[in-house]
Amino acid sequence: MGETFCSAVSSSLFYRVQPFCGGPFRVFLSFVLSFVLLSESVNVTYDHRALVIDGARRLLISGSIHYPRSTPEMWPDLIEKSKDGGLDVIETYVFWNLHEPVQGQYDFGGRKDLVRFVKTVAKTGLFVHLRIGPYVCAEWNYGGFPLWLHFIPGIKFRTDNEPFKREMRRFTAKIVDMMKQEMLFASQGGPIILAQIENEYGNVQSHYGSAAKSYVDWAASMAISLDTGVPWVMCQQSDAPDPIINTCNGFYCDQFSPNSAKKPKMWTENWSGWFLSFGGGVPYRPVEDLAFAVARFFQRGGTFQNYYMYHGGTNFGRSSGGPFIATSYDYDAPIDEYGIIRQPKWGHLRDLHKTIKLCEGSLIATDPSYSSLGPNLEAHVYKTETGSCVAFLANIDAVSDAVVTFNGNSYHLPAWSVSILPDCKTVVFNSAQINSQVLKLEARYMTSLVQTSSEAWSSIDEPVGVSKSSAFARDGLLEQINTTADSSDYLWYSISIEITGDEPFLMNKNQAVLHVESLGHVLHAFVNGGMAGRGSGSASNAKIILEKTITLIQGRNTIDLLSATVGLQNYGAFFDEWGAGVTGPVKLKGSNGTADLSSRSWIYQIGLKGEELGLYKGFNKSPLLWSSHSPLAINKPLIWYKTTFDCPDGNAPIALDLTGMGKGEAWVNGQSIGRYWPSYLAPQSGCADSCNYRGAYRADKCARNCGKASQTLYHVPRSFLQRSGNTLVLFEEAGGDPTHISFAKRQLRSLCGHVSELHPPPVDAWSSDGPVGIKSGAVLRLECPYPSQVIASIKFASFGTPVGTCGSFKHGRCRSENALSVVQKACVGMKSCFVSVSSESFGDPCKGLAKSLAVEAACV
């Protein structure tokens, strides 16, 4: 769209984080690396310790960014932030159904431009791990497989089946050949240093019997035969044949060992959070635990670690799987759905990466030696022949802090933490002690963008029941996915019955109980054009049993059932065979009898009339169909809404708040921003105000938003917008009020820090000759996110025993009286500031106690 974009991508800290360290050397190194990646062939191999790039072992930190879950306009900024966060590698899946929606017809345009994405990574000076699969899971619709694959005669997915292997090899070769043509493998001078075949097959392999092993061996052989010149991996595949590297996925992989002493210990998916489901709480993973997991992995011999996800992004259109996977794929990643760095997660991990890189020479040179420091207390030491020494001290107790003695020195180890000593003496990083600042964001609403008056909206009713000439009749009930081939979320089931008044299933002469059983995912029932009832499954059980008392009339009655999918299954053994839709029975029941309608003749319609007319584009073949008569119809099922709006000013990311709507899909200028379902609330229980990072994490351990809508804010990328005259179209399936929706900008509310005297100094303040920089002790650092911003005010400052979190700090029983004035003097009017966390700066309000400094600031 070029100049029609409503704004260019900002160069602020939110969108372009400047590195705090490295100086000219890092700039020079990045330039050299970019030049090498794009011009000189690189030999990539491996040994038992690490990947070997041009003869040198490398310790590599990686992060997943899925190119179709953001936009090409966002890619450079996301990758720059990843680099500034300390990543060496960007990892992405390749999505078969995205690129080959129709057999033999390929699409690599726009968000699907894989080559452009890989080249963007290369320009930033980072490597690429290309996970071709082509099964990807990824909470992506149908696991990334195209639906047409399901209809190939004789096919069986992911087993020793010739039709499947033929198609899998063809697509894998297609991707490899594309990369080769663009000279993108490292062996050609490109950034791709790793490739992956299959994906987590070992998790389900036992269900496929003896054919599974021959399939694994075939997939490995096929991949090697494509001659990429880089190593291939299989994740969660303990029997991966040589030379394929088997790798680990999970919340923790420190206990993992590859299946050969000749292979390095690699972690392809370290889950930085978890995915969001409609009807579920919002999951998050404390950064203290994530950093603990990473430090433990490198402590115990790992040399390649990937965050899944580093930026999660958005499930645009109908790309989400599950079923019931939400449109947001934020994943509590270090860079959030909108492209904003998530603090303190991004910053704390960056400090960890810097520390690990300080130790790289020792970590790749030798294997660690282990010693016990006490119950649940461990030391791993990397000592080289040249005399360099690196130590990891771990307290894996989930409750109690400890003080340990190591090499004659005493060290405090918080529970569930790892300290890293690059010289075997000085603690430079502890996973539980966060030096990074916290950014508190808010949604700043702009109600003027979408008019709240009904006159600003127009609407079109979606017909109830069959309205398309393509409708067809069949005896019995049809499974939905086999019928629609996922061309739409929707399938109509329609039947007509004659009522005389003497039917045994009638109650009170004109009533009956309509009983419908469905495999899911959502069901709406209409009788004679009126809504009779609805039901929905859940992420844990998609099936529906609907029973509603209905009123019938003498003569002809029509029962219309609208079945809707919410993403197709993406994981599990034989997931491709899971069904959806009304498979019965469908009955009319009464006190004296039952009529089973299941085997009768039904009329079927695939999709909606509005889809056929292209209403989502904002226009249609008959523009007069759009009605703008007042009052606007609200809280009505099966209706299309349309309005126009101008682009919000500035560069802040934009969200559409769909509070007040029921369930449906939204389009901006013809581009789908995804399914919405704000009426589906999370359970009342299962959340807590805070989450204890200590102890093993699981997907349901930490959640927010219980009792509230799982998702109300929907990302609208600025590249989707024009400066004015943008069209918003909603298809509302269940009933809602569009006059309540609004746009919001994602902006900074507060900037915070909370650092104790026990924290190590900033990583940048360390050198092998001893601490350097402004102070040798703990330091609290604040920096405004935008280049033109300065710290305007200090909302809160307390030195002593403050409690709470950013936005809700409180003074403790011990506090310094001059904390506010000291921080104001150091920070107000500054772009960034450093404050020493010590009694020398604030006085000692409570001798003998460990004290901390908590600050909340505002930037303008």
C-alpha cells in the first residue's frame, strides 16, 4: 500500500530497542556477520558439544517468530529487537496449508513471503532455523496440513503411507528448492544453519504401530537427500537416526540427553508462556522461572536454546487451530503480540544472554564437572586448559533460600534460582533477581474513531437456513469437515417436517424437546426462522448436547441447525481424523414418544450467503443490501455490520476492543483480523493476583482474567490501514451491540524498577578484571521507551522494605525519608538514570536488614 499506510513503523524503544552494551565492536561484528551471511558459504556441522560453524563451536540463543503471525512491515523491527535482546538465531515453522491452499497452487505473497522473511533476518545479521515439518502443530489450523491432503485416496497421515510420503516429499523439496534458488542456506552464504523434518512425532509414535519407525527413518533419509548442506533436527524424537539431531521441547530440558554421544544437547522449544484458548484464563510464565530453566540448561551442558515463542503474534483470519485457540497468540513472549517488548521478561533474559555469552569460550571448550553443595544445591564448573573458569550454582529447592560455600566464598542462593559466575568468583547474574525495569502498559481508548451512534453503522441480515443455489440434499447427517473441506467455519443442516397435532412426541399439543448431539464446536438451532437455542463446546471437550423445548405449528415446520467450527484439531495421534458438526442423533422428544430425524433427508449449505457475496470486503454485488435505517438492529444473531473510520494518529499499536459483541469474525479493509468471542468468559476460579515462580511450571499454574472474557482486544496492524476511509466489517453470529466497540492504542502508563541490595550489579558493569562502571553494587536503572521522552515525574520511591508490584507499590515498615528526593534528583528530566541501591545513597533506615529500592516513574 506504500504511502497509503496510516503510519510508518516507529523507531522507539517499543518498536526499536537500542542495545545497552557492545559499543563499536558489536556494530562492527553485526556488519561482518551480515556480510558473511549474504556473501560467503559457511560450513555448518556439529560435535558432541555444539553446532560448529566454519570450524568453531557456537553457543546459540534462538527465538521463534512465525512470519504469518505478524506483517512484513513488522518483521524488521521484531528481528532487531530480538537481536538487541541477545538472540543469535530466529526459528520459524513453514506452514503448508498457508502456501498451498489448493493442490499445486502456491501462495508466497504478503505475510506468506517466506523468502522475504528469511532475507530480513539475514540483513539483521542473525541465523535462521527453518522448521519445514511439514507438520507443525503450532496451535495452527489442522496442524499446518492443507485440507485437500485429507481427500487423497488411500492416504494416512504421518505414517509409512506412500500417498502421504509422496506429498510430504514434494512440499519439503519445494521449500528447500526455493531456499536454494535464493542462496539462503548457510552452505550457499545464506542465514539458514538448521532445518527440521517432522515435529514432535515421538509424542504420538506409539499409536502408529510398527509403521512409525519406518516412517521416521524414511523422513530422515528424505531430508538428508535434499542436500541442504546444513544439519537436520527432529524434535521429541529419541530414535532419530544419524546424522539427524534429536532435540528437546518443554518447559525444562536440563535433564535431556541426545541419543548419541556425538550429538549436541539442543532445546528447540522452551515454552516462554502458553497459548490462549477461548473460554480460558490468560496464561503467563514468570520470567524468574523461565530464566531458571535456561540457566539450568546451559549449566548442564546445553549449547543451543530456543524460546517458543519470542514473539507470538496474531492468528489472523481462520488460521488458529485447537479447536478453540484464541486469535491472540501472544504466548506471554518477550516481545508481545503488538511488537512491544515485554518488561521485565525481555530485559531479564537479555541480561541472562549477555552473561551466557561472557562464558561462551569456556562452555563450548569442555564438559562441566558436577559437585553437590548440599541438599538440592548443585555446582557445575567449566574449567579449561587455559585456566578460564565458569561456575553455575543452583538452588533447586522450591521453598527455601540457601547460603552456600564455593571455592572458599559464601553465596546467597534464592530458592529455585541459578547464579552464574563467569570467573568462578563473582556472581554476575541470578535468575531470581531481576535488574530489568518493568513497563506497565495500558489501552488508551479513542472513542471518536468508531461512532457510538447507530447512524454510523449499516447492517445486512444473514439468512436463516438455506439461501444459496449450491445447497444440496443428502439422506442422514454429514460430518462437517468432510463436507466443507474447511472452506468456511459454517455448515447449515436444514430439515422440514409436517406436524398434524397427533404426534406422540408432542407435549401440550404443540411442544417437543429438540435434542441435538454434535461433535462441535458451536451450534445454533432455529425453528421456523426463530432462535431456539445454542450451545458450544470447550477447549477440553468440543462436543455439544443441546436440548431445548420448542414450539411447533400444525403443517410444515423447518428446523435449521447452524454448526460452526473454531479452528481444526492440530495435535494428537490421528488428529486429522477428528470430526466436527452435527453427527446425531437429532430427535424430537416428548413424554409419550420420540421421533429420530437423523436418517431423514437433510438440506445442506456450505458457508454463509454473506461470504458468497463478499460482504467482508465492505461492498457486495448489490450495495443497496446494506441498510442504515435507524434504529440499528442489535443483540441479534446472524447479522453483518459495517462502518468506516480514520486511522489513529501516531505510531502506537492499535487494538479493536470488541466488548459488547458476541461471537464472529472481523475484517478491516477486507483483511480478517481473526475470530472474536468476547462473550465466552473464563472460569471464575484458577487465577491468582500473583504467581509464585518457585517450583515446576505447568500450563495452568499461572493465569489471569478469571471470570472475564478470554480476549477483548484484537490487533489491527497499521499496515492494514489507510489514512482515512477505512472499512470495518463484523459478522456477528450470536448477537451483540457494535455501538459499544472502540479502538485503543497500546501505550506506556508507568515505568518501574525494584532492586535489592542483594542483587548483582548490572551485567554491563562486570569485566574479568573486576566490577567496572558507576558502582560495584546493585543499581536500579530506568529508561523511557521513546527517543524523545524524558522522565517527567516520580510517582513512588521507597528504600527499605517496600512491597507490591508496578502500579501498586507500598511503603514497608522500614523506609528512608529521603528516597523520593534522591530519585527525583537523579532521574527527573533525564532520558535514563541510574540509582545506586545502597545505604550510602539513602541512609540506613533499618540496620541489619537487607533493603530494596522500588520506584515508579512517568515519562512524557
